[in-house]
Amino acid sequence: MLNSIINSVSPFLLEKGSAAATNTTTTGAAPVGCTGSNYTIIILYIAIFAALYFFMIRPNSKKKKAEQELKKNIDIGDEITTIGGICGKVVAVREEDDEIILETGADRTKLRFKKWCVYSNDSAIARQEEDKKRAMEERAKAKEQKKAEKENK
């Protein structure tokens, strides 16, 4: 009775040479406990770690790289939105102090911010959207030309 409880509670912790693992039932059947290999547990842990990596760690590192790239590529004339919600146009970039100076509002107030407070570069986003539109238009033109060439043959 005690052996069956131990085997059902912790079958993977039993050693091959232990008395509980070598006991058989009264009918002479195979021992109760871990009959497979422990490689399944190792494979399970590897699968869990791989899932965590691909669903949590990798996307987070990609996001951090994109943010660093955004902050590194700030140029004069870009429209910027800060974490605090202040929108303005970049007037100056100070690389040695890691700062930017924004010009906001109709009265052209100038504010100095650290680069880490930049939330989005609206000018860069607009440029990316324009580039995507151009690429899609070029693909559509290329498809039309291929269709026209096939019809002419």
C-alpha cells in the first residue's frame, strides 16, 4: 500500500535500484512507477524554455532595438512626440549630452529633453508609410507589366 502511494506521487524521483521501484504486484506484473526514460522531462523543459524565448524574450528584445534605433536616428526637422505627450519639431540635437531641443506651439517655445523621453518620431513613421506605398505601387506596376507581356506573346 505504501509503495503504491509513493509510486503514484513521485514516479520520476525513484531510482532504479530502490526497493520501491523493484517491487511488483502479487500477479507478477511490471513494477509500478517510471517505466519510460527521463529524457521526456528534459525535452519538456527545453520546449517550455523555447516557447518562453519565442513568445516573450525575443519580441521584447526586438522592441528595445527598434526604440534604440529610433532615438539614434533623430534628425533636425523631425516631428517628435515625447513620453509626456509633448509634440514638437526638433531644432537641435546634442549628441554629447544625449539631448534634443524641441520647438513647440505657435509661440515657438523651445524645450530641452533627454533622448530617452522620445516616444515616437512622427516624421520617420510618415516616411516609412510613404515608402511602403511606393513599394506597393511598384509591385502593382510590375505585375501589370508582366500581364501585358504575357498577353502580347
